[in-house]
Amino acid sequence: MIEAKSFVESIGSALNGMVQGLGQQHADSFEACSRRLLNSMALGEKFDRQRNVVARGRRSDRRFVGARVVITGAGSGIGRCMAEEIAAEGGRVALWGWHKTNIQEVADKLNEQYGTANHPIAFPFRVDVSQAPAVNRTAKRTIAALGGVNVVINNAGIISGKPFKELDDRSVRQTFGVNGMAMFWVTKAFLNELEKHRRAYIVNVASIAGFVSVAGQTDYSASKCAAVGFTNALRAELKHEHASVKTLLVCPYYIDTGMFSGVEAGLLRQAMHMLSTETVAHSIVNAIAKGKERLFIPKIGELATLFNAMPVSLADRLLEVMHANNAMTHFVGKRETQQRE
């Protein structure tokens, strides 16, 4: 595996050529970005060395005793993994999902492992999170089943993977409905309940695509930009009101849930690898327990925040050099009936 430093060196000559002729101001900007690039790469190397250890070495303490957690997209992928870990650490979970069979299967497994016949700890709810009326009805049932809610994890996601010219209206509405609007509906449905607790959390799973956009992800990236903006503004409002509710913005790289099957990372694969669902889920659960407010997975993903500070021509050229715009060329994803999580 090529280390992150080698990755930087592999594109260094191309970047130097890009800087020539830009002018002093852009050159200075490039130099500053490069320094931060190298520093972040070093952090990324450390994260990569620890990744498997983190995934295998679960904490033995029960950090979620007393937690009553709602997880959307809980039938598979990182939603399912988060539910399993939170339940193992003493929490009760409401499993929201699109596929009834999936969430029922997860609930049965968790209740068998951690609950009893008279005291279940996992409750399945089939719901279309993109529809506000359905969300509001299900939220009331969820609060009653759990006896209250103090953590909401907006994790449901979907991707079409189509070029802009090939996107139909239904796909665009569905992407924004699940990835963007659902966060509004779910958060609004539970906010009054969350504010009743001394400590409560709203966790929004966005994406690095909310900061760096590439070809083939116009609807997906736009919906994740909405998720980033929503979380930042909500955090500002809650702090301004001195509310007891905290927010956590999660921005992962590509995850091997099947949603991103066929994605090719280009040169980025030398510094960032397709993330396992277990690694991402554990990182989020751990961030909640530690009270964090922003989480990039892996750490090197923080580089994404630099792109908006770069000159547009430099940022665009950098994406081309890394072949990032070819990532969706061979995208397959899941079957349409299983695309939503």
C-alpha cells in the first residue's frame, strides 16, 4: 500500500505544473494549501494504521445505558451496525427503515441477544422518511415505544449515480427527499422531545461529497451539501438558544455498503480506502459518546474543506489529476429495489 506521503509526491509534479503561470497570489494560496495537505496526510496515515484495531477492539463499557436512540436507514449498512453496537452497550433502539423485512430481522436479532420477552430493546418501524406526515405519525409511536428519545441519527441515504443529463425528475426528488428533506422532517418531529432531556443528540450523516463535488454526483452531492448546511445552521440556532441538544455532522468517504459498488477512487485510493461499514459505524458511535460535533471518516477527509479555499482552476485541475471525476464511470450500486438505505 502506498503511504499518504507517497501519494502527495505522486501528484506533486503535476501540481507544480499547474501552479506555473497562476500568479503570486494563487501560488501563495497553493503553498498554504500544500502545507495543510501534508499535515492532514500525516494524520490520515495514523488513522489508517489504527483502522483495523479500532474496528476489532470494541470498548467493554456500556456507554449507552439509558440512551433511547432512533436510527433511520437501520435495516442494513452502517445503520444496522450502529444499532448493533448501541444495543450491545446498553441502549434501546428504534429501527426506522424502508424495507420491513430488513428492520424486523435486525430487531429480532437484537432482542434475542440483549432483550427479554417482557423487555424488548429494539423496535422496528417501516417509514418513508421523505414524507413528513409519515414521519410525524411514526415519531409519536416511537416515543411511546421507547419511553422517550434522546438521540436521533439521520442516516438514511440514497444515490442514483447518473450523469446530470440522464437524471429524471423522480430520481432527483427521491435523492433530495431521502438525503436532504428527511433530515428536516425527522429532526422537527423529535426536537421538542429531545429538548426535554439534559443531554440529547442529533446526528446527521452527510458525506465528503458535501464539500467536494465530482462528475456523476450532481443530485447526490447537492443533497449532501444541503445536509452539511442544515446541520451547521441548526447547530448555530441550538447554541444561540442555549439548548441542551447537540449536533454531530458526519462526513464519510465511500462506504462498502453496496450503494457505491463500481466506484473507482483513482489516485485517491492510494491515500483513502473504501471504508467498511463496521469502521464507519464504530467511529460514529464513538463520536456520540465523546460529544464530538464534526467527524470526517477517515481523518484525511478534512482535506475536503480546503477545496473551497483554493482558486477554482486549481481545485478543478487537482480533481482531474487525481482522476476523481472518473469515479462514477463504472458505478453499479445496488439493485433499484435495494438502493435506499
